[in-house]
Amino acid sequence: MNLSQPDASSVSQPTAKLPAHETVYQTLRGQILFGDLAPGQAVTIQGLVESLGAGMTPVREAIRRLISDGALVFQGNRRVSVPMLRESDLSELIYARKTIECQLARLATERVSPTDISALEAIDTALDQAISAGDVAGYLVQNYQFHTRLYAHADAPILTDLADRLWLRFGPSLRVVCGRLGTQSFPDRHKDILEALHRKDADLAALAMERDVAQGMDQVRQGLTQAS
């Protein structure tokens, strides 16, 4: 996906034809991940059926899976919402992200090729352009793509799945805070990560990732604290 087409739903969606229930899941997942559904915003199941242009059964299945992922909570009266982050949630997320994502960065460093690194650099360039342009949607998509592309090289599917589930937990709040404070408030440590990849220094990559996670989550915490 290029910067001019930050279609959130397509980021997680493979190119092959998917069953209806999987298409609905990936689309709704993308809307949650990139903050199109704001934390605390209640939506009806029927409303999702209409907005997604899908049947009731695949929408219900997608909702069931997303509740299991922790990305949605059931509100009663056939309504669901994206959960609001609490301070205790942030502390747990920071701990989990540092533990899992630093290890993924370490493993990926041992496996990436020069071509892989070039692809990551292209994503980081698009991310920089989004930051300069104040393009919140583009920033969120490119930031997510950088991390997921890097983690894909770790060859650690269990850790990668856990990391992706964590992003569903804080992604909606990241959109809120980034929209409030602007993209300039979210500098990244991706250049440090890329340098570590070039040097094949797994420990340095893990350290850069730890700083990237800490910096981003601290901004989320500050933004949510200011809003409360």
C-alpha cells in the first residue's frame, strides 16, 4: 500500500479471495486497528451489517472473533464498542510489547536480507512523509506496516500473533492521541532499528525497538491523561 492510499482494511487482508466471514473480519479489524472506530464508540450489529454491506452471520462471526481478540466488548442491546484504555492497561501493554516485540526484532535481525531492509527503508520513508504532511491515517498505516513487515522476518508465528493482538488493543487510542496532538508528536526510532539491521546487531535492534515502544506508548499515556 502506498501513502496516497491508506486503506486500513486492506493492510491485513491477503490478495487471495477470502470467504465472506474472513473478509468482514479483516475489514472490521482494520477499522479498529487504525481508529476508524473510536474507543468507547458504541455501534449496533445492524449498523455494521449495513456499513460493511455484509450478511448478519459473517458480521456476528467477525464480532465474536474480535471480542476474543480483546478488540471489541459487548455492550448489550445488540451493541459493541472498542474498549477504552485504562492506566493499568497501558502498563500491561508496555510490558508485553517490550517483551514480545524486542524479541521479534532480535530474531528478525538474524534473518533479514539487504532486499528486506530496503523494503523496510521504503516504508520508513513513506512514514516520514506522512509525519511531515500531518497525514494521520498514512502515519498509522505506515507505522504498522514497518513493524509487521519486520516481525514477519522473525519466523516466530506465535510471538507475531501475540504482537498483532496487542496492536489491536492500543491502535484505536493511538489514532485518537495522534489526531489530537498531531503526527509531529510521534517521532520514531525506526532509523535506529534500520541501522541495527544493517549491522546485523540483534541486541542493538532489540534496544532500539524497546525505545521505540517506550516512546510511542508514553505519548499515548500523555495524550490520554490530558484528555481525562
